[in-house]
Amino acid sequence: MFAERGSSWWPVLWGPLFALAGIVLEALTGPVHWPAWLLVGGGLGGGALVWVSARRRVYLVRLTTGTLTQGREPLPVDDIAAVTDVGTPAGARILGGGWTVPRRTTSIPLRLTDGSVVLAWARDDDGLREALRRLVEPGPS
């Protein structure tokens, strides 16, 4: 019903492209140091691979008919009581762990069936809020 990936895979290409640019520049000016450029491309690409993989896990937002997943934390949709007219109390727990909502995301307060309020988050907060509203607060038929 709603999904945001934490990152795309294209940053993994930054390191190899940088190494390719270095190889081209070096080829224009003299001998190419292949082992060094292969290490640079592989090292930067490998580091980016780890970074992108972690972001895809930590910043994942997925909503299905049964579960809202924020990062690595699943929340059953049946546990959500309200999406609209929910205030944000000080110290509300943030879904997915962490001390604050991730950068470039907006928080969405959710009232749970036990009366507590938690903060969901998404880059497209209006899209997630609307999808949650359709599941949790069905309109008149």
C-alpha cells in the first residue's frame, strides 16, 4: 500500500566511476597504475555497498494491509487506533529505534490501541498518512 526504500543502489557506482576517471586521466598523461585504481574503485565501491545496504534496512518504510514496518521494527496495523487528530506528546517513542526521526523525513503521530502515542516517519508523510487512514479509519461505505 505504501513503500519507501532507504536508498537506491546507484551510489555503489561512485567509486568505480571515480577510478575510471582516474584511469582515463592517467592514460592521457602517462602510464596507468592499474592495481592502485582497481583497489580505489573496489574499496570505494565496497564501502558504498555497505552504506547503501545499511540505509535500505534502517530507513525502510513499508505498509501492507497487516503491518507497518519502520526500519527493522514491524508494527501490526491492528495495534493502531488513530491516525488523525493525534497530538505529539514529549518523549513519544519513535518507530524503528533511534533518538529522532531520520533526516529529511516528517513524523506522523499514531495513537495505539493501548492509548500510547508513537511516531511513524516517512519522506512522503502525506502519502503514508493517507494510506494509514484508509486502513485504520475506514470511511462511510
